[in-house]
Amino acid sequence: MSYDDDHSDFDQRPVEPQMGDAEALVRRTLDIIASAPNMPLSSTPRLDRDEIIEILEDALGRLPEEIRQARWMLREKQEFVNKARREADEIIEAARVQAERMVQRTEVVRAAESRARSVIENAEADARRLRMETEDFLDQRLGSFEILLDRLIKTVAAGRQRLSIGNRRETDEPQPTDPSGEIQGFFDQDRF
């Protein structure tokens, strides 16, 4: 048994029409017409009319199916393109929304940073003002305290001088005392 004997039934099975079969049949018809021998002593080709008619009818029979398949494929293609456009539009819209959010966040951050700088500058200005006011207040108090200490030093010096004068007088004469027994004028600040 040869290969041709095993597969002879393969060649006899009907061929399923596929896309482009009608075109193939029309091309086959064109080839038959183009290669047809001429009639003797004439330029008219000799054609097998039945064969040509059969091929063209077969092509016409397959043509509507191929057109339906082509239309279906075009519709599928259009649906795919529309779906791709919708997805692209959704992606673009999502990106736009996200970009807007990022811009808003950036603006919020900028506004917050600006407000923070303003608050810090105001706080630093208030701190400088308070420090200067405090230094002025302390300078005034220290000046008053210095005047008071100067008076006290003068009073102490006068008291010491009286003591030293009083020590000489004790040897010469006794100092007058008030009824409590203290020496008069030792801490008498009204006299100075």
C-alpha cells in the first residue's frame, strides 16, 4: 500500500470555504480564459463554457459568506478599537485626576510651608521683641537697684565714719542715747 492509496480519501473530502475562496475561484477563471487556446485560424479563445459557469457560480455562492465573514471581522475590529479607545480614555482620565490630586497636594504643601514660615517669622519677631523688652526692664531694675545700692553704700560709709568719729568721742565724751538705749543718728537716713 502506497502513501497515495492511504490518503486518497483526503483529496475527495469537501473543502470548507475559507476567506478568499471566491477570489481564488475568480483568479482561476481568469487563468483559464488567459491560457485558453485560440480557435484555429481565429483570435477567439476556445473555452469550456460549462466549466467557467460552474466556477463563477461557485464563486458567487461563496462570495456572500466571505462578505459576511469580512463584515463580522470588521465589526469585531471596530468593537476592539472602541474598547481600546474606552480603556485609553479611562486611563487618561485616571491620570488626569491623579495629576490634579498631586497638584492640589503640592499646592496644599506649599500653602502649609508658607504658613509655617510666616508663623516662625512672627514667633521669632515676638521673641526678639520680648527679649528686648525684658532686657530693657531688667536694665531699669538693675539701674534702680544700683542707685539703691549706691545710697546704701553711702549710708554704710557715713555710718562707719560716725563710728570712727564716735570711737574718738567715746574716749572724749559719751554719745546721747534715746530711751530704748540705742545711739542716736547711727542709722538716721533722713540726715543725709
